Amino acid sequence: MKPFSTLELMARINAIYRRMAQTSPALKDKIYQFDRWQFDTRTSLLTTATEEVQLSTADANLLMVFLEHPQRILEREFLLNQTNTSKRDIYDRAIDVRVGLLRKKIEEDTKHPKLIQTHHGRGYVFNANVTKKAT
């Protein structure tokens, strides 16, 4: 531990909070409903009548992009930019892996996905009616 002033500590903490608020769409307080799911952005928790799924930050950020842009083809590059994928993960197939992981959590049948559909050579479509409300 290095000695430092209380003011410097507070400045560092505030900078971290500021960066988190700018980069993480999951910090917005909203509740989305789609298909059989309800997603609380504050807690990154997906729920149905019978199950709960805690999403990682990366999964929550990707889901937020899909929820904000339903029924539209979203290109891989757009998804990479919107999810603030770290520089070490930026290659076009990184988003394919992330989509696959999210599908395992929200799709009833990952072999025949109905919520996140692939448009080969173009990107992905979140194929659900989405409603949102602020908390």
C-alpha cells in the first residue's frame, strides 16, 4: 500500500464510476420484457415464471444492444462497437462466440434459435417484441 491523500482516493473512485456509467449499458435502470423473459438491467438478471439466469457483464451488454434494436439486422462490427468489446477480443468471430453463449441462456432450442437469428454474411437479428419500462 502506498500512502496517498483522501482526495486522490475519492478522485480515483469517482473516475471509475464515471467510466462504468459511460461504457456499460447494463447500468441503465430499465426492465425489458420479451418472449417469456424479463430482464432487469440493474441486476443483470433474466427471469421467467420458472427460472432465473444471472448474466455476465458481457452477456448483459450484448443483450442490451439486441433489446434496443429489435427486428433489425445488426452487423458484427456494430455489435462489437456497441458492446465495448475489449481491444484484445476484437475480431469478427468474437461476437459469434458471445452470441452463442447468450443463446444458450435464453433460447429454448439452440439448434433452432427463434430469438437471436443469424443472417449469414450480414449479422444477427433479435426476433422478439420488446417492451421496456424505467424502474
